Amino acid sequence: MSKILIRGAKVLGGEPQDVLVDGETIAEVGTGLGAEGAQVIEADGKILLPGLVDLHTHLREPGREDSETVLTGTRAAASGGYTAVFAMANTFPVADTAGVVEQVWRLGKEHGYCDVQPIGAVTVGLEGKQLSELGAMHDSAAGVTVFSDDGKCVDDAVIMRRALEYVKAFGGVVAQHAQEPRLTEGAQMNEGVVSAELGLGGWPAVAEESVIARDVLLAEHVGSRVHICHLSTAGSVEIVRWAKSRGIDVTAEVTPHHLLLTDELVRSYNPVYKVNPPLRTERDVLALREALADGTIDIVATDHAPHPHEDKDCEWAAAAMGMVGLETALSVVQHTMVETGLLDWAGVAERMSFKPARIGSLAGHGRPIAPGEPANLTLVDSAYRGVVDPAGFASRSRNTPYEGRELPGRVTHTFLRGRATVVDGKLA
Amino acid sequence: MKRHLISAADLSRDDAVLILDTAEEMARVADRPIKKLPTLRGRTVVNLFFEDSTRTRISFEAAAKRLSADVINFSAKGSSVSKGESLKDTALTLEAMGADAVVIRHHASGAPYRLANSGWIDGAVVNAGDGTHEHPTQALLDAFTMRRRLVGPDAGLGKDLSGRRITIVGDVLHSRVARSNVHLLTTLGAEVTLVAPPTLVPVGVESWPCEVSYDLDQVLPKSDAVMMLRVQRERMNAAFFPTEREYARRYGLDADRMAKMPEHAVVMHPGPMNRGMEITAEVADSVRCTAVEQVANGVSTRMAVLYLLLGGSEPAVATNHARTEENK
Amino acid sequence: MDAVIPPPEPARAVLEAPDIARVLTRIAHEIDERAKGADDVVLLGIPTRGVFLAHRLAAKLEQITGRTMPVGSLDITMYRDDLRMRPARALARTEIPGEGIDGRLVVLVDDVLFSGRTIRAALDALNDIGRPRAVQLAVLVDRGHRELPIRADYVGKNLPTSLRETVKVQLTEEDGRDSVLLGTRATASADGQ
């Protein structure tokens, strides 16, 4: 295997250092490292982060290859600085059996842009009625540890309780998509001032908060851990903060778009802003940023949700929910958290790499940048400023809410176990 | 330049008064032996209805025909639209047919806005009711009716509804008529009060420029016009109110309640009425009820809108949809 | 109608208030003579200034004949042939006297006769309202440059002009003073009168 010397990189935003990669692992970290026999990458003060880990990606394969495939999705992930993604279970067929999760896992391995760790469905067909074979998925080659019906809420309290209990046997975690279904029938956007004016069905914050409240209490009762997907309201933050203060084993994620965008954007009726959970108010956005900074919210997860153009090029009510996010996540986090002074780069590494890998029990990712560790690395040009142009996306879909928006930062290099997947901002 | 009527909120006070004044002149045409004007000769107006509404469609059709426009009625029923053809493809078809204006009724809130702002068509878009969002021509004809009744057909020219107290009663939550009226009547200087059971008032209503009350009897004596909204019986099943009987008792308008209104006050209803539900037959058929007048005024008002949007090289009514894409 | 572009040079008054009063008196007498007592005459002014002129003529005719003279207005906006060349504009009032126009002698009254297109539109508008016995035209100023085979029956003043010139009629009711101003405009255009 070849050697690579990354010279003068600010490791986790610290003082410039050299990092020598030998084969699949980091050999040395220091200053003035010798370059003999190594390919040299002049980092020139760029930020070096551990390879990012996304706990919440929709790769769409199998079933909706018109919007994304494992190949295009992992290329998008690599472009965005990710070395591992957790693939959500709401595919066709649903990833509720060992067979489907192994297929997705193998496709990730074959393509080699980014490790793909499948998430298993909590219930058969995401229908919320009968538990999937959680143990069989864990025991499969894919080694599933995260289970979620994402897209749908496990709303039956008994099913949720059983799932929380059952996965304890093998250290699994249930990731809940918190959405009370009856309160969100026909819901189209955040319920509030804007929905009242636009006449779009309201999606009340309480529909999310009531489920989170129930689930943290269930987790406490059965002594399990629970993960909350895409927290979107200030009230949800309060509940998670309270739960953590009680010692409940809960972790939570926030998406980049909920850290930046608000429901005011829906006034354009442009379905690119249609997403589940919906964009909320400025008050919520500020609460989410604060919670991510103080650790109440543990991680940033993209909820990368590709959709073909025709599913967005229509009237609001007919449009699909979701936004792509892998290729813009780090930029949005830099914009909303780093440049606002809420987080330093070490904090970003914690929330976008270390912690998501720990929540998902993913070995070999989210490791320190230190000798002997796997060389999963992301080099970021934080001084870069650019306008988002979806035409340049590696994802098969273009449904980004940031088109035309100036965002900071650009991933120039991504290394997956010592092999470059992105070089000079281009896929290798 | 774009020329559309999507929301009553897009109209300034002067725009709205111009439309009402123009409608007043249009109304006089109806009294002539020849009720037709050559103004929109050679122009094509498409009535694009994704939702059944014979009343609104024939009103727009009559308005366009009186102005000599060619009218094409495109109903989603029985067409490829109901077989999954998208709004976009329908729009492109109409564009290819050379529609100068598209009057659109759609079950989805925002569909007319999308049609007007997506670049799918060049013609003017007139919102004839979208989901639970807006129905601006209904609000205009309501305002026209009120100005005629409360100020006078001639005395009203050039005037707005300053100081008039308008009460809107019923299913505000699902009502595009209520939303458009709140915007327009406020623009015209009226004081609007919404009366409904709390379940039928939208969350977020506090940002609206109006008062909200749950007590009809308290508001009636202070009303110059009382607008009764249609309440669909199906709402009962979604627990918005317990029974029809209870709704009618608390929020329906009967003769006793009407007697509490000032002498000059009128009762309005956009139709179709649920007699016995939000309004009793006695009230509906009384001289104070303007429901039939509203239908006639609808044609004049829509003539005014079509004339002002299509009658020149650019619309006389300034409509601006540069809504913020950014949120700071 | 009045020219929309303000003249770059100071306009020169070609008729002052006493001249306007005199020519209107003369036109009233001519109408009385030609209509033989004017007992079936209906005066219809074309908004805006034609309406004021029609009312002034009616008042003078009432002095001459001792009878009430039916007078009204005829808005021609929606009959114009240049609608698509300009922004849509507000409508003016059409007010037909109670007697109607069927079988009567309608005298259209306008301030300036120029291309003749306004009068063409007025004839179309009249057609939708009724069937007069005859239609005549009275104008305060005829400035020439007809684009249609139309002529006035009663003319206050013939004013030979070039297309670069503008003719602006001011009336007390609208402008606070009576006068006819002749000015110059930068570019010639034939759509206004």
C-alpha cells in the first residue's frame, strides 16, 4: 500500500500538523514529517476531520433507483466528506429482513466510496404492527444495530416498548421518527402563523414532542436506550434536556436544514422546502443550534432524502417530502454552528463523526486522528465560499433547498481507509 | 411582466377600489340591451377546474364572454388530469393552446401560485379558489356587495369600507373565502371579526389583522355585515364540533339572532348554503340576505378583474409575488 | 383627449376662456338650427373633458330653446382599438339620459378631434346601447390628421397642426381654467389626440 503525507493540516481545527497515512491506517501525526515514498498533499491550513458518519441517509436502493442508488448515494456521501452512512430501511422492499440488509451492505462494499451500514426496520413493512426479525438482521453479515421505521412513527406504545426492550439483547438501538399520526393527518407544513395564512394543513410541534416524551419515559421504564431522529422543535429540545438530566439513555439528532431554514420559506409554495419533519420557526432553529452546541442534541444527521425532479416539480400538496443533504451538510454546519461561534471544529468532529459512530456502534469509524487508527479522513477548505449548484451534485437527485445560496466550506479530500475517494474536490 | 391575481393580500387599497369601481361600470352593462363588450375580443380565457365548482366556473365564463373573450372550459373530471397528468403538463398544454389567462380552481393550496411562478405558462393566472388558501374574486365580490349595500352604488365609487364592521362566522380554518376576505376587507379599512368554535379557527390566527370571538350573540349588534360561511357536515366526524344541532344553536344565524343586528346590517353567504345548519331558511330568504345579489355581483367583479388584467398591454392592478425566498 | 407627454417648449394658448365660451355658444346655435329646435337631441360627452363640454352646450341650448336638454356621457375605453398598446386603464362613467337614444339625434361631444379613432370607438359603443335616428359630432378643436373617414359636424376651431405638436384642452371643471394650449413634443405619435 502507498503512503500519503497530508502536510500542514489543522487537525480538528488545531495547530497545523502533518499526518502520514500508511496503507489503511494513520502511521504518524506530528510536525516536519518526512515525505519519503509518500504522495504529498499540501493541506495549507485546511481543516482535517475524522471521516464523517451519517446516521440517517436514504439511499433508496432497492426500489427507488430513479432517485438514488447505493452507488450514487455513496458518491454523494464521499463528496460531502462522509466515510460511513447508515442507510434507512424504508426501501422497496423494506429492509426488514436479513436478506435486504445484506444486499444493501454488499452494494456499499462493492462500490467502495463509503461504508454503508444498513438500518433495519423495527416492524414488518414499517407498518407498526409486528416486530421485524431484529435479531436475524443483527446476526447477518450486515450486523445491524440501529433499527428504525423512519418515515413512519412507531406509534403503538406497546410495540415501541417491546422493540426498546428486545434490542437490548444485542446492544441495538431504536431510532424513532417522532410523529403522532392522528395529529398529522393531511399535514403539509409546520402549524403556526404561516400555515394559517397559506391554508396548508398544519403539522403541530406537539405531534413530535408528545411522542418523544412518551418514548423517553418508555426507555427509562425498560432501561433501554433510544435515539430520536431529526428533532425539529424547541419543545423537543426541552424534553430531551429533561430526559438527559434524569439520566435517561437518550440520544438525538438534528438535520442541517432544521439548523438553517424556517417555515417562512414555504410562502413560495416551492416543494423543495417540503420535508418531514417540516421546517419550523426561527425560534425553533435557534433552540436547535443551542441544543446542538450544549450537547442536548448529540449529532447532526442529514436525513438525505433524494427525490426525482417530477416529485418536486408540482403543486405543494402533491410533492414528496424530503431534501438531499449529504453534499451540503458540512457547509451548513460550518455556516450555522462554526461561523456563529457555537461550535469549534473539534465539536463538529464530535457531532458528525465520533458520536454518530458510537450511537450506531460502528467499528472503524469516528476514531481519533492518531497513529494506529483507521485512515478515515476528511480535509475541509473552510475558507472557501461558493454558491450551491445542484448540477454539480454526485447524488442522482437535485432536491436541495440551498440552490443558489452561498455557503462556506468545501471538502477537498476524503479518505476511506487510506484510499482517496475525493481528491481536490472531485470524486476519485 | 407577470400579471396574476393569486391572493387578496397582493392588492393595495387603490387596486381594490379600482377593481370595485370598474365592477360598478361593468354592472351597468348588464342593464343594457346588448350585454356584451368587445374589449377582450381575440383573447382566450381557460377555466381550469381541478375541483367541481359549477357556480364559480359559470360566473367566470359569463364574465369572460361578456367581454368577448373566447372561453375554454377544462375540467379535471374525465380528462387525463384525473388519470395522473400533472399540473405542469396541463399548464404546458394550455400554454401551447395560447391561453391568455388561466382561471384555476384547485384542491391544493398554492397550486395557482405555483402555476403563476413556475414559468410553465406566460398567461395571467387568476385564482378561483385553491384548497384552504384563498379565493380572491369571492372576497372582491363580497366587498363589492357590501359597498353597494352599505355605501351605495354611486356614492361608493372611489370609496373603501373604512370603519365598517364585518363579522365572518363559521369554518374559518378550512375557508379560503375567510382568508381572502380578512386580507381584502382589512385593506379596504373595515374592521373584521371572526366568529367560530375554537376548533375551526386556525392556530396562528393571532397574526391576522382581525379580532376573533367565540360568541356570535355578542358580536351581532356591532356588525354592519355578517358573512356566514358554509360548514360542511363532514367536519362533525373529525370532531370539530359535536353535532349539527349544537353547531346551529351556537353559531347558526336564525331570525332571532338576525334581529339583534343593526337595522342596516346585511347577511351574506358565499353559497351554496346549508339551510338549517349555518343559516335558517327564514334568514336566507329575507331581504337582508345578499346571497343572490352576490352571484350577480360575481359576474361584474370578475369582468372587472379580467378587464384590468387582460385589457391592456400590462395589468392596471399591480401584483407582486416577489415573496422572500430567504429567511434571515 | 389631452396629450400625455408634457411639451418640451412652453405651450402657447390658442384659445382663452372668452374664446371657448364664444365658440360653444356658436355651436349651440348651430345645433339648434340644424336640428330644427333640437327637440330630439341627446348630448353625449366623451370622458373626461367632452362630458364637461356636453354639459356646457346643454346649458346654452336650454337658454336658447327654453327646454331641458338630455345630456349624458359615453365612455369608450372598452371599445378602443389600442387597448393592447397601453396599460389597462380605469373606466369612466357611461350615463345615458332616461329618454334613451333610440330614434333620437345623438350629438357626440369631445374636446379634440385628431385621428378619429375615439369617435370610431364611440360609434361602436353607441351601437351596443341603442339605435339613434342620426349621430352628429361636436368638437372644440379639430387639429386634423384623420386616420379614419370621420368628420365633425360642429367645430369650435380648426387648428392646423403638425404631428410634432400637442393640443391640450383645459377646462375649469377639471383643470381650474379654460384654455386650449398648443405645444411641441419630442417624438411624434399618432395614438393620442
